[in-house]
Amino acid sequence: MLPLPLPLLLRTGWMLRRRSCTAPALLLALAALLLYHTSSTVDRTRGGTGPRGQSNKSGMDRRDGVLLLDPEQLHSLLEVHRSKRSCSGKAIVLTGLHIASDTEVQLYQRVLQEQGYHVDQGRYAETSASLRHDGRDGLEWSLLICLKGSEKSCLRKINFAHPQPYQRVNIIPAFVGAFLDMGGVCRFLTDRRLSGLALPIIPSACAPSRQEQEGTKEDWNIPIQLSSSVSQGPVAIMNVYVLVTSAMPLTAFLHQTGLVRTHLDKYSYATKLLEFFTERMEPTLALQAVELMKQVISEVLTAAVLATAESSSPPRCRLCFQLMTFTLHYNSSMHPVVVKLQTDLHFEGMKDSSFDGQITKEYILEDMLRLLFPACNHDDGSLRDAQDTTEIKYSDCEWPNSLCMPPDEFQLLLQFHQQLKTPANFHLLHPRSSRFSNLQHDLFQRFPTVKNSGKGPNLTVLLEQLSSYYIQRNHTESNSDPTSVRHKTWPSNTSDSERCLDPHLRQLYTDPPLVLNPVFNPWVKEYRADVPFDTITIRIRPEPVSAQCHIRLDEHRGPRMANYPVGLGNSRINILVMDESGAEPVVMTIYTLHIFRESRPSLPMFDEYVMCGFVQDCGLVVRPDQSCGLEPVAGPKSSAEPQAAERPCSSGDEPGRWVVPCLSCSDNRTCDWREVAWQPDSCYHPVLEQQLLQKCMMDKKVLFIGDSTNRGIMYYLMERVNTTLEDWDKAHDTIVYHNLNQGRTLISYSYYPQFWLHRSQRPTFQSALQQLIERSRPLENSPQTVLVVGGVQWLRLDHLKTIQQVLERMRLQNIMVVVKSLGMGFHLPVDGIHSLSLAGIQELYGVNKNILESAKQLGYEVVDTFSITMGRYKEFLQGRCACHFHEVGRSSSPTVPASQRLQIVRHAVESVSGTSMHLASVQQQELWSEPTLSYHVKGAVNQVYSEILLSRVCVPYVRNGTRRQN
């Protein structure tokens, strides 16, 4: 017969009293029962050989004087209580240095809500309304998440308001002191009881790196040295990520993903730990390497916990948990050494740490949340707190086989059981009683008071028993599975495993981080974000929910991740979620991101101001021989224009600078950028009044050949001459506009170069120019015919010679030729296009100068767009080249009268075969029947050099009816 547990003895005594037993009788009965219980216990502890010690029919066992259940019965008991778990209550996320729109904050919000939590946010514990008014809404917090910057605030909360048994915090208070740096030595290593032990950790593992002390990103520059001895182990630095779910007693899990850099790698990369070892050694050795890694981490954690434990007082937060980063050094050995230990997650050393590091971090965080907080059930349709499961009274022994534990210990045991049972990317690290190393046994002997204090052994032994049960069960299942360990994590090669079955985004990552409106949600397909003026590029990386779905930006063959230039005003990025499992890719879902970039910050002009000028921006110094940024400009303060010579400029490349009124030239935020103007140093560029411009353009034919920057000048000219612009498009072919200026002016345009064609298929500059001339005939061999040539950066001296030869051959040598020089563009690191370095841009300045000089020697007019765009390179508009300083949009003016509408002849893109060319299609459109929308060419920089071009075309008219350009 088995002895009754002490709580049942007390309960039996209570029942005797209820049956009106006298006091002496009651005392005698209790004494007899206690005597029987004690003698039976002593007999069993001594391991008697009689029938009483030979069998245990009920499946119970004793260890350290504690009555234990059979593993199967313990598992069944915990399963009963696990099935009773209801919804989880309230979680509070303290964001600290984060903002609500950060992807990490959104991750906690989304996953915890999916798991059944009501989630509130705050910055710090002291200022959190949810913590101050906790319980007023009927819910007390059961989970407190403290993000970077709020840790000290959370620790004060834990210290002054001890958490309830059911409350969890993502900081373990004991670890704060254990892993402090004490003059280059981890604090826990200073415990004299650890002296003489060969712990696998360097003393300075807790010391902050030099980069951390300076507040910069860590370089992760731990030297990797090759060992002279030959061994089967790797040579690598490895970051592994450990989740400690309890400090006393210690329970911990290791994530299957780590960060690795071998001696052959320049950058670290994320990989599955077992796969890393399997690729370099035999499968059995790979498994052994993982076990040795777990042993090393477990030994260090055990030493830290034992050295900092307070045996006289229970843990302040039994269910607190913490993620940690262990940096391991492998030097041709399978036994690593811990060279760095951090109490949070770190991903330095990756080639793209801002994206790859953050994405890997959030995958680990999500795995942690789903392991610790499984989804609740709503059987009763109500939301109950987690404390409902802790109504187990210490003296209540109604549980099967008499398992009686304090609420916090039972919660920990129940939680550990749930974690072992849940399939996850976190694998058990500690406790693993069957695999305790000799070093750990030495540690237990050196800290006996900690090992045997209070109720600790009860819980510790049960945890070890539970872990052994699951280790054995998993081992049995793996042996019965014909598939290898390595291939268990990979999907089978079936059609469904390759198809994109869930075509949604998990998150949208950007650098710099964007504040999306609305907040990102996989089911919302359209977002907007505003960025300040100084943000000129956005790096974007959408992450799909399913790895089988592919991401493409803007087009079917677009990149997965890209650096986008962000022009002033509105930009749009399309994100395509693709299924590429078939012969042809299929677009499953399209997300759209609209980005609005603000104009340069500006103050209104005051009565007291100074005129400031600049040649180039200090953010891009194209001319090292010139100063950059704002400098005072001499001139009267009564006018926004500095003093200049009264003569009009004789050339379109007169040296000049941008001028702007400011309160101070030392701060560009005090300037009125609405009044910025281009000012030549010794002259002025006249601006023709409307009537004079129309008179100048009367009976002229203006031919434009070049890229989209030339097209922007053309549309500006058309709007200025006609007062409105009723037709426009991003023409990449040849187009002729009739009926301009009441039918007295013709404009034609041909796009060059046609970069989208294969080099062998592209029309040459000579053939493109000849075709433009033929389509624009009849032409006068006089300045009434104007040819405008130019683009961003394709124009070279050879093109000038070609122009001269073609015009002479076609007897048009007397027409006016205006060369628009090079311009700023392709200066930003944008994916998918060629980008210039600073040295390349500085070289372009010399090329531009040569083009201007050569054009003037040939008698051509010039417009120096390079110098004009150089100082305002940030003010580009839409386009990946960052070279467009114009944009056409709908005008607020009324529709165009029929008498002013254009007659348009459009010629499609032509194909070339050998030396012959033929017209693909010709279509004429006469827009006389229906009302036409009007458009407006925007862009202050484009306006400046377009007006300079008009002033050069209309030189005979600039004396009268003109004004200064501003």
C-alpha cells in the first residue's frame, strides 16, 4: 500500500473533524497517519527489496524525496489542463524608441491579435495609460512586451509591482545583472565558485564592441583564424539565437536559423544550422556538431543562472522570457567558444543588414510569439484572462495522482509542456537531463543551495522528466520515418508545393522606413506615404507570405527588390505577386504604393533678408574647384534680384548661379525657395511677353530630336506659344504638331536614342535626323527653321559633326541649330539602370564644356542645362533616371476652344533592316469635334532653361517687350 501524500493527510484530518471527532481522538488519528506516512517514506527511500519496493503498479516514482508520475500520466494530466486554456487577455507593447508604423511593432500587434490578445501600445511603462489604468476595462494585462528603449522602464515596473503568476514579460530581470560587463569580464564569471571551471566562453564576451560604445553599427569584425591542426570542424563565426523561457529553473530553446560567416565569406548570411553542418561533414557528425553547440550554450546559461540566483527568495517573474544572441567561434573544431553574448537579437555582418537582418529578426520574433502564445479557443464566446488556469490551490490535491504545485510553478510546467508539444522552429536546448555534461554536473555540485532550495527540485525534476519524454518520443518517430533528418523541412516536389497558393504580402519593408497609410495589412492593396524633400531614394523589398510566391516590381520581369528615385510630387510603385511555377508567369495580386515627396522647406520672404547664391549643392560636389552651398551675393536688399549688367546675354551658356532670398545664408531652411531664380554673372536672359513670343514664332518650324528632357522643352514651348497645351504623351516615336500658333507654327519631334531596341536594331543618329527633316518638309533654309538637339547624357562631339554633314547635304546649312547640352541624371544608385559615380559625374562636366565650345565654333546656339541642373539635382520629378525636371499634368484652366486645337500627325516607331527603313504606320488625327482637356507643364528648372532657349531662338525680338527671368 502506498503512503498518502501530506496534503491528503491534512484533508483526511479535516474530514474527521467534520464527523464530530473529539480533539484527543483527532490528534491521535493524525499522529498515527503521520507516523505511517513517515515510516513508509523512509522505507521506500532506502530502496527496500521486499514486495513494497519491487513494484509500482500506479506508475509513480520517487526522486529527491518527491513523488513523481509516470511520464505518460504526467503528459495526460497536463493535456487535460492544456485543453482548458481559454483566450489570453490583454497584451501591452511598449514601443520605446520605435514608432507605431515600424514593421517590428506591427508584427507584435498582428501576431498577438491573431493569437487572441487585446493589444494596447505605449512608449514607456510610466507613461502608458494601459498600465496606469490596468483592470478598468475588466482586463488585467497578462503580457508585457518591452521593445528597444523601454527596457529600463519595464524593469522598474517588474521591481516595484511584482508580476502575478500568470503575467509574462519579455525581459528576465536576473539576466540584466548576469551579463553586465564588469571591466571587460562578464559579471556572472566573477563569482568565485566558478573559478577553475573551463567554461566555453571568453571573459570579455559581455563587453560592448567599440562600435556600440560610439553609437554606430557594429562591424562584426571578429577575426577568423585558421588552425594549424587538421580537424573535421568548420572555421566560422556563427550567431545563434536562444529563447530562454524561464531562468529558475532554466528552460531554453534554440532557433534552427543562425547567422554564419566562414573564413571564405566576406559577409555573414542566414542559414539553417543543421544544413550548414550537413553541407560540410557527414550527417552523423553534423548532428553531433549541433548537439555540441547546444551543450556549450547550455553550460554557459547554467553557469550564469546559478551564479546569479538568489536562493533566499523566489524569482520575481517566473514566466518572464528573453531572446539572446550567442556568437560562437569555430576554429577547425566541432567545439565552439562563446566570444560574444547579447541579451537581444543582433544581425550585424550581413551584406544587407537593414533588410535581410530585419526580415530574419521578424521571422524569429514571430516564431517566438507563436511558440509562447498559441492561439486560444473561443468555445464560450467570451474573452477570459490567462489567470483562469491558475486557480489551483496549493492545498487542493484533487489532481490525478496527487500532483500539487504552486500556481506559478504549475503555469511554468504547463507552458513548457505546450512548447514541447508545439511544432516550431525553436528546438529544445535545456533541460536535457540525459545529456547533462560533466561540466554541468560540476556546476550543480558547486551550487547545492541553489539546486536544492525550496520547491525548486520538484519543478526541476518534472521539467527534466517531461523533456526526456518528448526527446524519446521524437527520437522514436524520427527512426520510424523513412525520410532523412535533413529533408524533413523541405516540401515535397509536388505541383502544389511549387504553386503560389497564398498570393499576399507578409510585410512591406522600405529604407528609410515609410509611414504607410493605412497601416500595412496583407488584405489592403493600396497605400500612400509622404517623404521629406531630402529623401531622394527609397529602397523597397516586399516579403511574401509564401516562399512559393515571387515578387516583381512594376513589371513581370522586374526586380524583387529595388532602389527607387523619388521625384518631387507623386510617384507610384506597383508590386506584383507572381506565380512562376508554370511555363508563363501569372500575376496573382497587385499592391500599389503611392509616394508623395514634399517640396523644399521654405519660409516666406520678410522685409529684412539677404540674397544668397549657390553654384552646386554640397550633397553632390561636381566642381571641386568651386564652393558649395549658399553664399551671400552682393546687391540691394530692396529687390529679390541681385545687381547685374543691363545687357541681355549673348549666349545660352553664360556662367551663373541660383539666387534666393534668405534670412541667413548659413541655413537654407530660412530661404523663400518660391523666389529662387537663375542669375547669370554679367547679363540677364530676357523673357518674351506672350504676344511678342507668338510674333517671333510666326511661320517657324521647330524640329526637336532627343530624349524625354528635350521633349519637356518642346511641350513647354507649345504651351507658352499657344497659351494652353491640349495634347501630350510620352512619345517615343516621331510626331508632328500642326495648327500651333493659329496654324502658323509647326512643331515636330523624334525620340533618340531608342535605347529599348537591341544595339543592332537601333536607328543611327544620322538616319533619325534625316527622317525628322523629311517628315517636317517643306523647310526653309533660313533661321525660320529651328533644329533643337540634345538630351541627358548621350550627346557627343561626333553628333555635332553629323548635324553639320546632314544639313549641308540636305541644303539646310543656314537654319538655326540650338544645342541643348548635357544634364544631371543617372547620379543615384538605382537598380536596373546604369548609375554614375561621383567621378563619372565630374568627368561629364568636362565633356559638357567641350560640347558647348565645339557647338559655338560651328555657329550653333547653345543652352547649358548641365550647369543649371547641377545645383538643383535633388529637384527632379518622376522617372528612374532622376533626370526629368518637368512633368505634365492636367490644367485647372477651361477646355481648349476648337479654333486653337492642334492637328496632329503621329508616326509609329520604325524598324530598320540594313540601310533601308520603312514607315510602320501613319495615323492622322483631327481633334475638332469633342471638347479637349488642357494640360500644364510643371517644373521650375525646366522652365528656366526652356525660357533661355526661347530667348536664343527669338534674339531679334529681345530688345523690346521682354523682362528679366525669375
